[in-house]
Amino acid sequence: MAHTYIYKACEHCKEQFTMKGRQTVARQKQARFCSVACRSASGRRDVTCKHCGLVFSRKASEAADRHFCSRKCMFAEWGCAVCSKIRPEERRMAGDTHCSNRCALTSQLEELARETGELFAVCRRCKHILPAERFTKERKHRNGLSNDCKDCSRAYYEENKGAYQRRRYQYQAAPGGIMVNFTSAQKAVRFALWGGHCWMCGIADATEEDHVKPISKGGSHCLSNLRPICKRCNTTKRGAWPLPAESLRANFRHPSPREGSARDEGTERQPRVHWTCPQCGKTDLIRAHLARTRKY
């Protein structure tokens, strides 16, 4: 049986070819390329890298979206000048070499440091450009400095000092203690009963607060367990519990005694004594006049 061969020109290499073998005439008419290589090559396009100018080949479906020959060229052309992240399209169209205002500000600070020879930073809170000595060091940041200057950090701590203390007390608290919320005004009224005197030694320099029963020993963070104390007594006392009787004895006249109190200037407060519950056997340190009437 004679076969009919149709000669055609390859659409890629322009050479004539024919379909060999038992192929139908209709199949020969549909052929467009002389080989698989020409068919694959015809589906690719040449693309010029926008950064280095290198001409490379990509599939026709990918050629429209490929602008660079490698990721290195892409980041070099579209990357931020500070952090190397890809810049947003609106910033690239505007000719901005930074991905954000923060990176632009960082670039200005680095330029200022090269000109003056000193390191500068911007405070996150007051927005002022300050020298490096006005910030604390933090290695996790790019410039090695904190986001807030020392003045703003101190002011923020003073405003939220109570919250910081409660968080620290929660870490140190032992089982049995409770945390009672109170305002700074209530605390000031409570401390005013001592008239600024230390509750242990009586000196008029009580600048710190003390938990009579330490929270690490089961004491509670409440007004009834807080008293003013001087720095020396607070350092000496630390987490001691129970306290010796001589430490609980009043060394000065209470500035605001209760109405109807029989104590006068020469009367000394009775020391606390150890009292044991007859039911559970738990021992506690209470005042002597309460030990005579307390049952459980």
C-alpha cells in the first residue's frame, strides 16, 4: 500500500519535514514542527532582566510575569535600601527606595551618624531625635537601642508602677496568699496612719513599702498587710517570717491612735505571741490580748 507524504515547513526552524510512518493525511496536515525540540522551543520567549540586562528564556505563559533572571536581581531592584524587603508597588512607582516610613527614617539617622560620627535614634513616644546615650541598649534591634528613651521609659513605669508590682508579686506569691486591688489614694490614706515613719524602727524616712507577712511565705497583697518601712529595715527583714517579738514591738507613738485607746505616751504595745489552734494544730503569730480570747 502506497503512502502519501506531505512536506511542510517547521514553524520554528523553517526546514521542510514530512511525517514518516503510518500516519493519516489529516494527521500530517496538523503537524507544525519537525521535532519535539522545536515544538518545546516555540513555546518559550526571550526575556531581558531589568536589573542586569541578561537575556534568558522562559515559557510563554510565564514570560509576561518574569522581569528578573534571579531572586538576587529582584531584591537588588525592588528591595528596600534598609531592610531589603520588597517595596510596595506604589512606592516603587513613586521612586521611593524604602519599604516604609520607618525605614526611611532609619536611613536618615544612619546618614546623620556618618556625618557627625555619633549614633542617633528616634523615641517611639516623644518622637524626638536623641543621641544614643539617652537610650538603653537592646541587642534585638537593628541599631542596638531600645524604642523608648530613658525619660519616657521612666515616666511610663511611674504611671504603671502598680501593675508592674502586682505582676511581680504574682510570680513571687506562695499558695494561700491573695491579691487585692486597691488605688494609690487608698494606699496613701493607709500609710498616712504612720505619718511617714518606719513601722519597725520609727525613723522618719520610710520611703518603701513592706509586706508584714511576706508574700513568698503566704502573705497577701492587701492594705492590711502593707506598711511603710525604711530602706535599711527592709533590707534587713527581707523574707523573714515569723518575726521575732522585739521586731513587732512599737518603738514610737502611733500618730493616729484609735479613739478610746487607753495607751498613752509611756505605754508600750504588747508584743505578739505564738498561738496554736487546738483543732488543726496550726501555729500563728498574733497579738497577746487576742490570744487570751481566741478559740480557733
